[in-house]
Amino acid sequence: MNRPLLEVKNLSKHFVVKQGFMGGKKAVLHAVHDISFQVAEGEAFGIVGESGCGKSTAGRSLLRLAEPSAGQVLYQGENIVDFDANRLRALRREIQIIFQDPYASLNPRMTIGQTLAEPMLLHGVATRANVKEKIEGALLEVGLPAQAMQKYPHEFSGGQRQRVGIARALSLNPKLIVADEPVSALDVSIQAQVLLLMEDLQRKRGLSFVFISHDLGVVRHFCDNVAVMYLGRIVEKGGVDTLFEDPLHPYTQALRAASPVPDPGNRITVAKIEGDIASPLNPPTGCHFHPRCPKAMDVCKREYPVLRQIEGREVACHLYPRTPA
Ligand code: SF4
């Protein structure tokens, strides 16, 4: 088997936070706990879960926008966690990020041309002589006219701004893109267009993606494999069709039931997962999902289930392996 482009091994990210009156008490928030996964060249790997499950922190830790507390992030076999500032800067050319809110990540005082030119010149992807031509090419590739380079972010719609965000990420010819909820702020019909664009770019450029979303339906549309996260841990991981068609973990089952389809003609009822996700500062004992789980047993309150290989995927749940009837 070929070496994966990205290999995440036992990655954790903890934050020490101050609590209580005057912030005198300290507590540890386990935002990401001991997660492992691989991304092959040309693969789109999804990380899915509700808000607060740690998926965005996991994505930021991959780029060291949040420094990992433990574990390894191997990119082409080298551990990014050990990189010094120079190597990290060079790596940022190969791994790019697309944010949920492109408006917040674009400088409102810079034209789109200036926004795209800056990283290209900084990383030597373009020269003063050819930067305009390169920007035009980047804009056309994401379906925007060349004149867009003279405009400011506020002059675009949400979908167009996300196209600018994608153009900026692509402008350095990366191999891997971490896309953090790239379509969740957009209308459903625009979501489908942006997903199709990303799919097209992935195919043409052979890009790899770590695609972070709260929506299993969107992940299914775009990804090959997926990890489902709950309160900082992976609870189920495997092929996206396997998890979508036959989810084993009750949380994946709930996400599946709650997942709308990104097609304006398809109106399915959106179910709601009962209860709220607990605070990662004070996670429930045993399986963290037990207060919300319709299948919880006594053991679930006492012991955290280990992630193990069951029926062609990995799952962390005391229901498996299924006991014979
Ligand atoms: Fe539900 Fe228990 Fe499985 Fe947790 S371990 S998901 S509480 S059945």
C-alpha cells in the first residue's frame, strides 16, 4: 500500500481554561482526544459531528493553527508537529484551509486581486510580471470573471465569496485542503454548486481534502471515508457509504436521521438529535454519548468503549460486537 499523504496518529488537543469567580480555578478542556486517521492522495476524508464535537479544532491542529498537545501529524511521512517556523511556512503552501465564513477570512479593505496576489508573491508562485494573469486563471477556475479582481469582498454574494476563498486556497497549488464547514453558511442550492465545484477541482487537480462538516449528507456527497466525532473522540470511522447506509454507532444513526440531502428538490424531514451535547469541560462518565443514547446500558455509564474493527469499519460502542441471539 502506498504511503498516505497525511497520517494523523493519536492526536490530542487540550486547553487549560480558567473557571469560577475571578477565574481562579483551572480546568482542562479535552477538545480533541486521541484521534487517528489517514488521507490518501486524491482522497476526501470527512470529519463529521455537531458543533462542539472538536472537529474544527482537529482541523486547525493539522495545520498547527492550534498546537497539538500530543500525537503526530505525518505529512508525506514527516511529523509536522516537529517543524520549525521556516518549514511550517513552506508547508503552508502545500496545505491550505478554507473557512466556513469567507467574509470573516477576507480583508474587507483589500480587493480580491490584492488578496490573491499577496500569498502568490510571498511564496514565489507568481512574479510581479505574471501575477495578474495567474489571478485571472485562479478566478476563472472557480467560475468567477476576471473583473472580480477589482472588487471588494462586500460586493459578492456568500457563494461568490466562498469561490474567492477556494481560489485563494488553490492559488498556491496545494496538495491538501482542510475545508472547515465550507458550505454550511450557504443556501442549499448554492451549497450544491460549491460542492460540485470542489469535486471538479479535486478530480482535475488530484487534490486531497479533509472536509469538516456537521452534516453527514454533505460529507457523503463529497468524501470517500469519514470519521464521526463526539466530544473530542472518534466514535465511528470507515467508508462514507458504509456509515451512511448502515451506521452502527447510535450517534452516527442519529446524524444520519438528521441529515438533509443537498438537493433543493428533495425535501426530507429533518430529525433532531435529542438533548444537547455536553460540555467538553465536564464530559459524562463512561461513553460520553450515554445521556442522549436511546440504547444506553448500565455498562455505558461506567466504561468508555474502545474503538474496534466491526463489520468493515471502526466503532466505539458497547453494543458491538453484537452478542449472538
Ligand atoms: Fe449508546 Fe452505550 Fe453505545 Fe454509548 S456505548 S453509544 S451509550 S449503546
